[in-house]
Amino acid sequence: MPHSHNYSSLILDPSHLGEGQAVGYTEDITVNKVQLVDRLGSEPNIYGTVHITTSHVIFKADDSAKEIWIPNGLIASVERKPLTTAGSPLTVRCKHFLTLTFLISRDKDCQDLLETLQRCGRPVNIADVFAFENRETVDGTRVDVEKEAESWSRLDWDAEFARQGVDNKWRCTEFNLSYSCCDTYPEKLWVPTAVTTQSLIASCRFRSRGRLPVLTYWHKTNGASISRCAQPLTGFSARCVEDEALMDHIAKTNPSCATLYLIDTRPRVNAMVNKVQGKGFEDVRNYSNMQFHFFDIENIHVMRNSLNKLLEGTLPEAAVNERFPERPGIIAVAETLRGISCVVHCSDGWDRTSQTVSIAQLILDPFYRTTRGFEILVEKDWLGFGHKFDDRCGHVGIGTPGDDASKEISPIFAQFLDVVFQMMRQKPRAFEFNQRFLIELHEHVYSCQYGTFLGNCLKDRHDLQLSRRTQSLWTYFASRVDDFKNPLYDPEAHHFLTNIDIHPSAIVFWAPLYNRFDTGILAKESVEDVALVTQEHIGMLEQTLLSLRTKLSEIKSSVGRSMSMVDSGHSSNNGAVGPSVAFSDPLLNPLGNGDLPQEPVAVEKGLLKHQDTDESGIYDPSSMTISVRCIRPRGSADKYRIHALQFEANVGTSAIRWKSLRHADECSSKMCGAEFVTKGDRRLHCYQCGGIFCRRCVKVAADSSERLCDGCRNEDPEL
């Protein structure tokens, strides 16, 4: 099978769908004799066929097993290049940084493919996306109703604020029941106990989009809080007494300090311009005990252009800070640790505000650095408080660049994930999940395969009945929890993430995300993956060792009982003394008693060799098995030989050496041979043979205690 390291790989391969899962094979168009052009020009073109289905774009090579599957939701743009002598070039750019160029011989086929891809990539109605048809799990079975319900209720607002330890100075209010006052906020909100419902309604009317100041995080150590809202509708002179009182009550909930920090994440000049539109920022003369801070995080349009420059490789050094809005998050953390409460807003409070408060909470609270806690943080401050995923990710209604729908697209959530990665890199022991978790999360925010990130707010998701009609992304993540483990995680290592370096020189380019499909420039194996595989291997060996000791104990116990029968005259061996078994190797003698008289039982062990210097440290493909050869004893001691043979069978099922990740470019199964083109693809070792396989070719036990490839499973009739 030819290698093609510079070719973009499959994004959603058949293993993601499961056997028998509906993939929408009603083809809108099929184009034959299409050439897939290598983006870097170092590999020959691959001839194949393009299939456009109701859910995916599929390229299948003619002379190899290579396939590329792209969910329609990931299509960002399709551009037809000028006609060449070889055919019509068609470039497909995807939202997760994959770029494909097809060379099509017939001009009409190119035009048909262009129009079909544009139609698939911009559905007019959100109900047309694949999530509403995707009702099978990754292994092809029907969705577990109970697990799905648990995933859709990942965030329990009452339980989360109870976990934070919110005291009686705050209360839950349901004045927004049925989203009656603010349709982009949750129905339950936490506000100061002393504030009346009428004051809340008045503050709603004074804030952009009705997004009044409400609690999002309470720091139990000192009672300081982080609240969020949208800009006030002050214009040049307007004010709201109830809103001013609400801010004052927020400050008074903090027993440590009566001062309130207001963090406006916009550049000051942008906030001044908004005054012309009747919006703006708080007048310091009307708000007592409040300190104002402006930060220069640019708007969604600058962020979109910044990402485009980054992808083009022309991002100037001066623009690097535009991509990492850590500073206001760090300030919020610093003030919270000092015991000063903060209120954060931008324009409408659903973009830069979500970034800032989420970063602050990740630094302050170790719970949010666990896998489940991070999912709850995303549910709370992104999904719950109305980040516009439909608009920012371009799920529906995207036309040509420059139209109204396209102007709403911006990589706000991707920026947040980038910041999380930067923190993970500086504090590798602080996070339970790895960067693969972030990369897959980024992909599925755009893919529209799951319902979790559809809609602009909770009200939209309620109206669309997503919990009933679609799958939750968290269910998919739960089914692959081992893929996302950080082997370096230590829950006791960091309570607060102090000393985060936010200088531009400390920020690194996240190549595994932005160059995910340019595998030629990525490391052949990551330290993270090597550590994870080593951890799994050690766990498997420890489990095997425990099994050996248990089996040997059983054999010795059985031999001891037989010897007792011989000594008491109950042996039927005509007076011949039956053998006992001794194990001089302490590893193979868990009871530590090896001085019984014996007939020899030979133990054969393969020796582990040191790896060559060009290997990674994960063992080479040759597997070592341990066997026990029992010399046939005299008389009625056949049972000893049977025990030894059973022992040999048990021991021989574990591979002592595992294949190295470094040169694992494709699945070891001869029937599959699927390429691991992206370094983010998880390579799974078979516990019995030590080979590396794709997910389609291995079976993982429910408790992850066993992982066998199809070949090893077929050899053992009991599996």
C-alpha cells in the first residue's frame, strides 16, 4: 500500500460510523477519474472517484484502500481554479484546516461537483444537517437511552453552583423562566439575594440583548465572584438606577472586599464608538466602588482575518496577541485570588466574555481541568450563556465570502481551545485530558454530526428538541475515554495554575491542530502518545503478572494436596512417590516456598532485549511468551502436567513486546491496511500480539482490561 504522508487523511472514516450505520448513501453526484493532488507536490496524484452523499464527501482511490471521508458540515469553501491542460482544479477547504485539491478532466463534471459541494456545505435549514440522521453509536449499535440522557444533562445548574459552595448571599431566580426576559440566557440565574425581581427586569432592559450581570463562578476560598453580562445601553447620557444597584449588591456579596472590578474586554476606542449606537460602557460617576479596566481584545472580524493570515503563513509578529486573550483572564484570576469580585463583559457578552471567564475558571478551579469538569465548563459558559455556535461556526446559510452570514463566522471557540493548549503545554500535569481531546472537540464543534453544538443558545436547542432528536457529543467522548487520557496528570500537582507565562515568546504554534494533515512536518510520535502507550503496556504487564501469580498459587496448592494424599497412603501409585513442584524464581513463586522435593519442572523465559537507539522506547514487534514445560511425572501425576499446560496457555496470551509507534503508518491487519495519515489518529496495540491496529480492527473490553485484534480473537474460540 503506497504511503502518502502529504495527503490529507480521512476525517470521519467508517470506524466513526460503525457497521450498518446510516451514512446517507443516496448519492447526489458521482465523478470518476478524479485526481487528488498532493498539496506539497512531493507525491504523485492519486486517481479515484468522488461520491457526494447526503452526509459526506467521499474520495475512494482506484488502486489502493485509501479513502477520505469528510462530513458535509466541515466544508468551509469550494473554489474553482482556472482551467489547465490537465483538467479543471477544484479546491475544497474545510473548517478544521484540511485542504483538498481535485483535478477533474471534464469541465461539466467540475461544475456539477462545485455546485453540489456548495449546496452540501451550506444547508438552508439547521434541521438538514447530519446530526438529525445520526442515531447509531460508533460501534453500530443503537443509542443507549440512559447514557444519552445523562450526556444531555451533563450540566445540572443547581448541582454545579452547590459544588462551587455558593453561600446564602446569592440566590437562584427563575424570572427568566421560558426565556421570557433574555432568550440567550439560561432559565435559571444566580443573582444577589438582596436584589428584587423588578430590579432584575429593569437591568435586563438596560443591557444589550437583555444580558444582565449574573454569577458564573464563586470562589469558595475567599467569597470573591466572577459575574458576566453585556454592555449597557448608556449611549451618551442614559443610566439605570436598578442596574447600578445590582452592581453594588454584587460587590457587597464579597465579605473580603467591597470594591468591584469591571473588566471590559474591548479596546476602549471600540467601546466609545458603540456609544454612537446607543450602547457603550458604564459611566464611572454612576457606579460606586467600581474600578474599570479595558483590554484590547479585537472583535470577531479581526479574529477571523487573523486566523486566515495564520493559515496562509503570513501572520505578522505584532498580531500574535490577537489570538490569545489570556491577559483579561489572568487579571480576573489575580483579582479573584486577592479577594476582589469581577464583572466581565464585551459587547454582547457571548464571545470575548466567554473566553475570559472560562480561562479564569480553568486557572482557579482544578475541577474544570478534569474531563468531566471541562465539559461542564463548556456547557455552562459557552452553551448555557449563549455563544452563537451556529453563526460563529457557519453551520447554516453560508454563502459567498463577504455576505452577511459569512461575516458572523469567527474562530472564537477555537481561540479558547488554543489558550487551553498553551496552558496544558506549560502545566502538563494539571489537566486530565490531552490535546487529542481538544482537537477532536474542535472538529466536532463544526462537523454537525452531533447535536451538542447546534443552535445559538439553550432556547434554540430546546425548540429544536436536540436532546430527543440527536446524539450528544459527550456520549461519543465517553466511549473513547482512553484516547483522551493525559498520562502525566496528577490531580494534586496544581490547585491554582500560577506563573502562567503570557509573553508572546512563550506562545507556541499549535501544529497538531493547524497542520494536522501535513504529517510530513509533524513529529513521528509525540511524547504524550509514547507515555500513554507505555502506561497502558505497564498496566497490561502488571495484570499478566498478577494472573501468573494467581495461577501458580493454584498449581502449588493442588500439588500440596496431592503430596498430602501420598504421605497418608491414599496414593494409587503402588508406592511410588509422586512429584512436587518448586519454583526457584521468586517472580514465578508467589508463595516463596521452593524447597519441596521435586521432579523438575522446566520454566522457559524469553529475554527482553534493549531497544535500538533509533526506536522510541515502545517495544519492537517481536512478542515474547512465557511457557512452562513439565516433565511427565511418575505414576498418577498426570494432573501436574495438565496444570502446567493450562498455565502455559494462560501465559502465552500476552505480548511482552509491543510494536513501536514510530513506524506505524498503517493498520497491521492485512484485511484492512488503513493509513494513519494524521498523527492524531489513535494507534491501538493488541494485548496478545503487540501489533498496532486501527479502531475498526480491535475489540476493547468494556472495562478496557483487554484489547484484542480481530486475528487474535479469531484464533481463540472462547473470545
